[in-house]
Amino acid sequence: MRALAPLDRGMALLLAGLAGYVDSLGFLQLGGVFVSFMSGNSTRLAASVASGQWLAAGRLMAILAVFVLGSFLGALIAGGEGTRSRSRVLLFEGLLLACAALAAGFGLTPLAILLMVTAMGAENSVFLRNGEVGVSLTYMTGTLVKLGQALAARATGRDRTAYRPYLALWAGLTAGAVLGALTYGVLGLAALWPAAILALSLSLVARFSRAA
């Protein structure tokens, strides 16, 4: 996060907010299952298996598998680490979210959820570094660890500002989740349309901001 250019850092904050927004929609629709936070779903899967809730376990396994598929497709579509790669991933994500909104509008809620999960998996390929995730956008555990370490650096006088990008990234996701919950209360899954528009808009920004 700290190594990103100012424009990319702003994009990362918006994408973290987008992830929080979409995850909040899925969480409320599914009654406590995430569409981007797979650590939480893995814990729920383990609890479901241990208690013999096989239907719930099967649903969680499907979501985990689709998230991995989304990550796989996002990395393939990126095909590199330049701005055009980012634009392609964001275009893919935006189209997935638009299709999810359409599916929800036609009453195909399970399909909408699977498309949302795929989109969240793909989003993590926006900022690749050496073929791996450069900035965690849909999950905050690593970011919070880095925040704690950066606060330690500040406390010992080694770096007084290192914590700021990590705090901002977490705040972005959290603010997006709050907005998602509020919007879901009014629009239901039709609230996916603003998310799709944002992803598609960021795709254009990434494509035309500077040469890849």
C-alpha cells in the first residue's frame, strides 16, 4: 500500500470500500455468510462440519470454491501488473457485478450471490506484485497486522507516518460496509448497481490515467 502512487492509493481505498459494500450486501442477504471474507467462511465451514450441518457446509464449500475461481480468473485476465492489466480486471469485476444485479432483478438470487463471490475473488488481482496479491482489498487481517506493526514503529520513533495507509485502507472497507448495509435496507440486491458502476468507472480511470 505504501509503495503505490497517489492515484493508485486512492483507487485502492475505493476498491476496499467497494469490497466492504458488496460483502455487506451478501452478508445481509445470506444471513451471516460472507462473499469476500473467506477466513470467516472457513471458520463457519468448520463449525458446520463439526455440528453435522451438512447443507450449510455444502453452501460454504461452494462459496469458497467460487471465490478461488474468481481469483484464478482475475489473475488470468490481468496477465501482468500494468495499468491496462488493472483496467481489465476492473472491467471483469464490474461486468460480474452488473450481471449479479440483473440476476437478482430476475429473482435468481443464488446466481447473483455466486457472481458477487466471483467478483470479489477477482478484485484481489487488481494490484499484483510478482504475480501475487500486492494490496489486500477484500480482507483486512493482514492490513491490521501491518497497522499494529506500524504503530509500534511510531511508538519507538522509527516511522511516524507508516500506519496511515493501513488505517485508511481498513477505514475504507469499514465505511463501504456501513454504506452497503444502509443501501441494502432500501434497495435490497438492487444496491449492486452502484457497485458495478464504480468498478466500471475505475476500469476507465485505470485504462486512461497513464500508459501501461
